[in-house]
Amino acid sequence: VLEPNTITYNSAISACEKGAEWQRALALLDTMGRTSVKPDVFSYNATISACGKRVEWQRAIALLITMEEAVIEPDAVSYSAVMSACEKGAEWQRSLLLLAAMDRAVIKPNVVSFSAAISACEKGVEWERALALLSNMSVVVLKPDVFNYSAAVSACAKDAQWRWALALLAAMGHAVIEPNAVSYSAAISACEKGAEW
């Protein structure tokens, strides 16, 4: 008889994450904790991501805390997944707090971390913060990608900041990043809202 191990549990949790079955992912993680099979960072990250897909940001934060209590060191993926959950829950302040917490925990944020934080600012109509985050990426030696720029353009569009939206499109060209449909649509929306059409 084959006994489940960390790999089999993680595979099952990952399948739940892909299907946004956060309750099943949590149940599997809980089962791991009650057996001799101990969860690892991947177990938690996949469960956090599953919660995020269903806007269960409070559970995602609780899982991050549980990780630390279980002496499982969260990584950039852990924080990014929680930030993404907060973004989906319109909790932009929490996303920014988590980004700052990464710095305190000496975990280098990645492009995905910034993308989640910028998107959270976009949802909160915090375009100036979104621009600051985009600018801060160079401080931590990260090159923004089309998703980072698009989220910042969208943040500008939410508040009719058409000049900034167009400046970001130009900056994408200078950075040799091809704007996508989201970038263009958001810039058009900014111009429309600013009556610059």
C-alpha cells in the first residue's frame, strides 16, 4: 500500500488551486498537519493561491501567519500570492503592507510581487502609489514587464490621468516592452475619462 507523501499531497493541493477549490486545498493542508507528512512552502503557497482565486484574502493572510508559526519560511511566491488575494479583495493597503513586510523579512520582491501591489493600487484608484511602485522596481533592480506597466496604466485610467497613461505607453516603448491590449485599452479609457479624445 502506497502511503501519501508531501509530493502527492502537494500535487492534490496544486490541482485544487488550479480549480480554485480553496476549501479542498485547505482540507488537504489540514490533513497533512495531522499526519506524519508535514507541509512545506509549496503546500502553503498552492493553498494560499487557491484562496486568492476565490477572494479569500483573510484566509490567505492567516495561512502566511500559520507558515511562520510552523517555522516554514515564506518566500516571494508566498507573499505575492497573499498580495494577489488582497488585490482581488480590494485590500490595496494590505498589499502594500505585505510588500513592506517582505523587505523586513529580507525577502526580495519579484516582478510578480510588484504586479500584485500595482494591481491592488489600481483597484483602489491609487494611481500615484501605482506609479511610485513601478518606479521603485528599478531600486530593487527589477525590470518592469508588460503586466506591471499595464496595471499602472489601468490605475491612471481609473482616475482619468490620461497624461500619465500616455507617458507610461511611451515609457514602455523606450523600455522595448510591447504594449498589449490591456495597456492600450486602459490608455484609451484614461483619455475618454479625461475628455481627451
